[in-house]
Amino acid sequence: MYLTKEKKAEIFSTHGGEATNTGSAEGQIALFTYRISHLTEHLKKNRKDYNTERSLVLLVGKRRRLLDYLKKTEINRYREIIKVLNIRK
């Protein structure tokens, strides 16, 4: 399994503030980015896996909505998370 409890806690602690703060927008965006990179690598090897492709599109949409929310409410936090995760706008 590519996403263990320890890895999830590490992602939330580095981006969300604490490991238990799973509701922060930055933590969720970081988790979605990790999952998106994993699914992208999977799709490079398995081109015809359409279920994974659909999951990837849904995840990108969720991350985009969270980024739009963060941009609308807290522009400084948005700029910081974009820079840290190296997400292109």
C-alpha cells in the first residue's frame, strides 16, 4: 500500500500544522498532491486503466476547488502552498 498511516500523518504534520489536523486546507491539498503524483506514475505504466484515470481527474478537481477556496479566503496561505508543493497555476 502506497499510503500508510505514518505517511499520512507526516504529510499532515508538515503541511497542516499537526498530524491530527486533518481538516486544514493545506494538509488536504498536500495529501491530494501526493495521491495525484502516485496515480500519474501508475497511469504512465498502465495507459488503459480508465478507472484510475477517472479517479485522477476527480482528485485534480477536488484539489482545484480547495485551492480556489484558499485563494478566495486567504491569498497568502494559497501562495505559500503553491510554492511549497510546486503546483503550477
